[in-house]
Amino acid sequence: MQLARLLLGELRSSGRLGTMALLAGAGNAALLASISGAGARLGEGSPQLQPVLLFLIAAGIFLYAQRQLLLSAASAIQAALQRYRERLVAGLKGPGLEALEQFGHGRIRTALTADLETLSRETGGLLAALQAVILMACGLLYLAFQSWLHAAALLGFLLLAGRFLLARLAAALRELQEAGEAAREADGLLDQMLAGGAELRLSSVRAAALEARMTELSGRAGEARRRAGQTLALGALGVLGAFLLFLGGLVLLLPLLGVAAATALPATLMLFLLLAPLAVLLATLPAWAAAEGAAVNLLQLELLQQTAAKPGSRERVVPGQPLETLEKLELRRVCFTHLGEDGSFSVGPVDLTIRGGETLFITGGNGSGKSTLIKLMTGLYPPLSGELLVNDVALDHADAQAFRDHFCAVFSDFHLFSKLYGIGRPDPEVVRQWLEEMEIGDKTEVVDGAFSTTDLSSGQRKRLALISAMLEDKPVVVLDEWAADQDPHFRRKFYEELLPRMKAAGKTVIAVTHDDRYFHLADRRLHMEEGQLRELKETTVHG
């Protein structure tokens, strides 16, 4: 089971759990021995005080060990989950950008929030199941000393019951997976409903269609969860009923097989005592199913990270030694292919040399490969073939992060961080000048390393994103259709004032643009068409 694999991998170093489990097992064995011995003496008509004392001592040891085991296990599991969460979050820097995009941001968000929360929440059920398993294991061991025939029969029953329950659990997990997929799609639609509130209010037909789809998905998820719960409940009831028939069969059939009643009484009493932990174990099946489903999702994310970090291709995902000054970047016969449900799209082979301090404009229609090209340039997408050279030295995969650290960017689908992470405490006067330059000094400010508000228009948010990029002070600036959301005044200011200022500061600027009236301001213009790159020589060079 994936849950056991996940937890055992995180709890290997917890020796206290093993010690308490052994002590609890010993206490439980002594407790069962005292009860069984007392039952045998009662059958012989000779009650004594010794079994009572043995029972009290054994009960004390058992309860103390169980208490320590449960407390230690709860703390150890929560600490293990916290370590696991930290490792998964840190590992998000390892896989390539395309791998994360294909895996799905929704699945990643669900794994790191809902699935980890599920494991944390179901700790109580998991510990109750662990306790029941310990009780049953100790009971089975002690039963073997009383009657090997009873123990063998019980072991055979438990093996068959376990196989049956695993099949029921697998069926329930399939239903829960279907419910999870429907729920994730519904969450995505909810995001669209919130983001597109204005558009929905302008179209009752669209709003009704979106609501109907969300209702359908919600109903599908609820029905799948109902089937999963029903599968587990009927499976647990079936095993419990079978155990009762098993007990009755032993009590009624053993005398017919020649087993003396006096010999069978302690063993039969033991079997009845095992009924309670079995019932507890069966009652925790929903918790096990939920935790197992969460573990499957988490291990899929972990597998993605391990695949991306296999030996020989591991990146340094923390800033390493800086590369030398980026004087020349060369893409040599670089190819890349997107694979999707609707087919594939290829870019390349690309041959391109970029000199430090150049201002490059990249043009092309929608879907021509412009965004893919800049992600190849910046090392966000590893080429399927070909190579990147920095200052005439081939870029090693292990140095990819150090290479990427030379870029700052505002992508077309940019994310604006409200806090200036990684920038430290910028000079307040520099920040003020940039805010005034971007004409939003009266809209927001930087307080304690964070923007006081980001609730601005899309164009103003892009200006904030550019301010963040400029404060990073990287040698290469990548701007993907930055001016698309700006008004004519600020668009002109961007091309005629901001870009020349970046060039004067020694920045290499790579800008994706459609503004043909400003093409003459670039040192070179590159054009993408159906994944192929060509340079337009007619562009006037301004140095």
C-alpha cells in the first residue's frame, strides 16, 4: 500500500515507536493470558486471587504503553508529514517547467494542501487501526500457545478477509479517484466563475451553462464518494458477519471433531476477545481509504520530482556559483516539442546568437512559438536536442539554475508577488523613483518589503511586475508582450524611454512585441512562424 510506503519512509528513524509497540504487545499478551487463565479456572470451578493481580498489572502496562505509543505516533506522524511537505515544496524547483505544467497546477495544489491535510486529519483513525492490528497480532500469537488449531483457523480466516478487504479498498480508491478528478475540475470552474464575474453577469446563458456543469461535476463527485463509502461499509459488514459465523462454527464444530470442551474454552474466549479490535479495524476503513488516496497523489508528485532529479541530470536547485558575465548566449540547433492531447507542436531547430547589451524584438502570430522560444532561451524548457552555450561554453544541466538566475522576466501570463521576495530591503528612494516613473506612486507603495496593494488594473499590475524585475537588477530582461495592456501614452513611454534606459544600463533586453511602429528601436528583430525562427535583416540597427 502506498500509505505504508509513504509513512514508513518518513518514520524509519523513530525508535521510540518500536519500543512502545513492543511494550504494548507484551502488555497485551500478559492481559490476554490473565483473562484466559481466569476463564479456564472458572471453567474448573476454582477462582483465585492471583489472576486478578496479574490482570491489574498487565492492564497497567498495556494502558501505559498504548498511551505512550499513541502520543508518540501522533507526534511522529505529524512531524513526518511536516518534513514531507517541506521536501515536496522544495522539490518543486527541481522538475522542469513543462513537467509541472503537464502535471497540472491544480493537482500540485491539491496534493500539497488537501491531500496532506487529509493525512494529518486521519491520524486518529490510522492510530486506532494500528492499535487494533497490534492487539490482534498479540492475540493471535497467544492463541497459538493455547490451541494451534484455533490459531491456524484464525490465521486462515484473517488472510482471506485481508485479501477481500484489499480488493474492496482498491475498488473504493478507484471511486475516490474519480470523485477527486471531478472535484478538481469543479474547483477550476469555480476559479473561472470568480475571475469572470463581470462576463457571467453579462450573459445569463453562459452563467447557466457554467452552473450546470459545476452541478454535474459536484453530483458526479458525490455519487462516486457514495459508492466508495458503500463499498467499504458492505465489505466491513461482510467481514464482521463472517467472523461471527467463524466463531460460531468453531464453538459448535470443535466438539464434533473431538476437541475437549475444557481445552477449547480458553481459545474460544480468546477469539471473542479479538472481536473488538477487529471491529475497530473495520471501522477505520474509510480513514484508511482517504489516507491511501492522498498518499497515491502525493507519491505521484514525488515521482515527478525524482524523475526530474535522476542521477546525471540533477540541477542545483539553490543558487550556485554565479556564471561569468553573460557576454554571449547561443542556441545551437535547439529543438523542442510540446506533446498534448490535441497533438504536438515543435519549435526549431533554432540557431541564434545574442550578444550582451542587445535589444531584441521577437514577433510572430499567436501560436507561432514565441513564448516557447523565450522559455528555451532562459533555460525554463530544456531542449530536446541541440545545446545552449554561454560565453562559448556549453551549458551543463547542473548549472541550469545558476544560468536562469541571470534573467528577470515579465511573462504574458505573469504572476505578481505581493512581497518582494529575494530582493531584501530595496532602497526606498529607488523604489519611490520607479513608482513615480511608472505613474503609480499614488496607487501603491512598498511597506516592509511588500506592495501595500496589488488591487490595480491589469496594466498597472504589469508595471508593478516590471518594477519587481528591475529591483532584481539582473543582466538580462525578458518581456513577453509587456506593452499589450498599456495605454498609448505609456506604451510610447515604454519603447522610447524605458527600453533605451535599460540598454544604457547595459541590460540585454528580449521583448516579444506586436507594436510595429516601434520596431526600429530594436537592434535586431526576430520573427517566429510555425515554430521556425528567422531574422529580419531590414531592421535598422541603432547602437
